[in-house]
Amino acid sequence: MHKFIAQMIGRNEAQRYLRDVLEHLTPQVDEIVFTDDASQDATPDLFAEFGAHVYRNPSPLFSVHEGRLRQSAWENLALHARTGDWILSIDCDEKLYATDPDQPLSSLLQTTQYHALEVMFYHMWNPEHYRADKGWAPSPQPRIFRYADHTVFADSALACGSGPEYVRLMELTGKVRRGTGLVMQHLGYMREEDRLAKHELYMRIDGGKYHVLDHIQSIADPHPTLVKWQPLRSVR
């Protein structure tokens, strides 16, 4: 029997959305493997409270080289995952939902024709609305995929993607199942202070080197196009 494992990376998330995310996530998956990027708060303790496998970096890696952080986290995941297991790549401010009650996640994970599942990704801009303009409009991402040994992540200091390189190949070879009805809600931009902090961070460590500069600057747009979020059921 293959497992469904959430892989997570984070730093200093305890005072944001983490408890809500873990309460939502824990019933959905068999295990959680978390790599803590040298948090200075109770983030690793909160993961341990929810029964996650917790690994701690001695010093922060994300601001140095995101690709190395994700590679290190994958090595931690490899201690628990086996070939054929399904991996959910999810952050500490993201929640997974389903739009089709007749197609439960369990049935999607029984597929043999595909090795990755498409998830529609929504950036919440406040608790009731998501952003729908520019590069923030809902978009498909292969966030659920089969585990494979000896994989690598893009050797990029930033913007290396949430999945390993072989998932990108799946997209090119038609191994990603589209139209799954799965939705991922990103909470990280809901508060104005968080948006401003993200804008400052990406301007400082990126400045257009890895992301399109206009996209980074658009975080601070004063009048974005917003659409009301329709409540969805949790995935089981």
C-alpha cells in the first residue's frame, strides 16, 4: 500500500497560519515530513505536536540557496518515502481542497496512467478574496506526484520550484493528470504587512534576477483585481 506524504519546508511560521494548516492537513495525509530552516520560534515544536517527522537545519538555507534547501529536505523525505508513494509538496501557509465531491482524492491516487496530479493554485489577497490579475491569477501546478529515488532540484539560489526536476519532465511527457478538481489555497499574501514584507524580501534577495521584476513589484499594487473565494470541502 503506497503512502500519501506531505513534504514541507519552513522557518518561523508558528505565529502565522501553521496551526490552522496542520489541523486541515493532518487528516488528509499519512505522514508529514518537515524540514525546519533554523526557526527561532516554536515552529518545529508545533509540527512535532501534530506527529510530523521533524528535521532541523543548523542555519538558514533559503536566503542563501533555495535549491540546496529543497535538496536537503528531499534527503530527509527519502528516509520515509518509497518508490510509488505519493508526495504532496505544500508550504506552511497552504491548504488543499477539492471542488468535485464525486472524485475523492483516494480515487485520484489510485491512477496508474499518470504520475502527477494538477492542482489549481489560488493566492488569497484577503480572507475572502483571491487575486485574479497579472501573474497572480489561478494557475495549475503539479503539486502531487509519485516519489522517486536519487532525484535533484534545480541548482538555483531562488525560484527553483516546489518539485524536483523529474516532475517538470512529467509535464513535458503527458504524465500529469489535468482537471483533478483539486485546489490549493495560498494564505501567505492575505495580510498587508505580509505582502509588504514579501515585497521587501524579494526585492532584496532577488531584484529581478530569478523572478520577473514586474511580478515582484506587482505585490505592492494598490488596486489588484480580486474575486470572491467560494468555500470548498476539505480533501480526504
